[in-house]
Amino acid sequence: MSVNKNLNNEVKSRGQYLVSSADFFRRVIGTFFHFRFLWKFVISDGHIERVLSNKLTSREIYVHRLFERMFWFWPRALDARVWVGGDYKGRTADKYISFDVSSTVLSDAVQRFAGSKNSKILDLGCNVGRHLNNLHQRGMTNLHGVDAMSSALDMMADTFPETYAAVNLEHNLFQGFLSKEESNSFDIVYSHGATIQLVHPSFDVVQHLCRITREYVVLIHQETLQDQYPRFWHLEFEKNGFHLRHCLRPIGDHMGTENSNHFETNSLLVFQRHIP
Ligand SMILES: C[S@@+](CC[C@H](N)C(=O)[O-])C[C@H]1O[C@@H](n2cnc3c(N)ncnc32)[C@H](O)[C@@H]1O
């Protein structure tokens, strides 16, 4: 209760950013000190395919890990392996079926900002598809999802069969999907929970996200505590031509996974493409 109160106070007093002094330095590194041109030289399509199908050789893993230890900026897609396996610290697909407050806030925002029922909408990190299912029930007809966890996509077929039949799903890493997707492919791209925060800054996830989105990026984002790779997210969106159009902070619920035993608050952030 007192933690909750402190965080609320922090939210009010710190304004736009929830940056603690402890992670400020890491945010500077994450935003400004990565050499993203290296990505295409180090990470091949074949490497992404092998991460996705869990077919990396131990030598390949060893070499990549060695370079990652030596150079903080070394491009890496190996992080996603834990999700490909389908049971990262007990975060199995069945933990992402139920709807919580932040899920409703997300769906309301997507529905509000979508121009029509036909708007082309992407769920980045859709897992078992609880948000796709809700949007399908709200009458959205042009829904897409991408996730690395094949067991979650399989589970969607049993859990939400009608939605599964109606949406377009891709089993891929964000890095693989975003790199090949054409510019302005989607009207709205949304993401719930720790998804883009899990992508190592050597891959410019915000630049790609903004490139493929015509109008709005809608995020339920944990701004408090433990960003795996802290960055100045707002600045990165601004740099890529999107401004914060709408924000709800904090939403007030926990992450919604049964194994969350620490306090994590979510924010709703809606970024809109600048209109020239
Ligand atoms: C914290 S879960 C959130 C799931 C979903 N957004 C929800 O709230 O129901 C993170 C999701 O991102 C996916 N993921 C993490 N890193 C990924 C990557 N590099 N490429 C594709 N999917 C990834 C995981 O498989 C998992 O489904």
C-alpha cells in the first residue's frame, strides 16, 4: 500500500518521465551509445530463423555470447530464445489469457483511435491473443499478430477459435518481422506489457515501429522499475516523427501475470505520427 502511494507521488512529481537516478546512465547508453548499423552485418536471416526454431548450435551461441560480454553494443537476438521455449520463468501462454484493467484500457484506446472497423491493426507480441480476441469481439476486421512463442499461437486456436480463424498471425521475432515489413503497413500498432522493452537496443525497434505505422502506436508500457534495456522511449518516438498524443499514468493494476510478486505499474501511451 505504501509502495503504491510512493509510486503515485513519484508519478505526479516527475511529470513526463519516470526516470530514477539509478537507471539514468543506462538510459543514456541505451538511447545514444549503440551502433545500429552493425545489425545487418552480424544478424542474418538464417540466425533469426535458427533462434526461432531453437536450432542454434552451441558454438554459435558461445560465439555470440562471447561478443555480447565484450561489447555492450554487440547485436543480439538470442534474448528471444527464452520466449521461444514457451516457459520463461513460468510465463507460459496460459498466464496471458485473462483480461485485466490494463487490457481493457488498451482495447478502449485502440478502438477509440482506429479510424474504422477496417483499420489495419497489429498486435506486437500477441501471445495467446487475448487482446486480438477482444478487438475481434468489438467488430474489428483487419487484425494481425506476431509472436515468437509458437505454443501461444497454437493455444490461440483452442482458446479463441473464432478469432484464430479471423486474424493473420505470424510466428517470428520482432526483429525479423519488423525488418521485412513495408513502411506504413498498419494504421495502428499496439503492444501490451514488456515486449519492446525486451528488445536489445542494438536493434532500432522504435525506428521500425514508427516506420511501419501510419497513424498510432499504442503501448501499455511499464515505466516504473526494471526495464531490461532502459531507454528514453519518448525521445526515440519523437526522433522518429511521433509525438505523445494521449497518456494515462498509472493505469493502476499490476502486470497481470500470476508470477508478478513485485510492484509494477502500467501506463497507457498513445503516440501519433506528426501531421506535416
Ligand atoms: C510479457 S509477454 C506479453 C504478451 C502479450 N502482449 C499480452 O499482454 O498478453 C511478452 C510477449 O512478447 C513475446 N516476445 C518477447 N520477445 C520477443 C521477440 N524478440 N520477438 C517476438 N516475440 C517476442 C513473448 O513470446 C511474449 O508472448
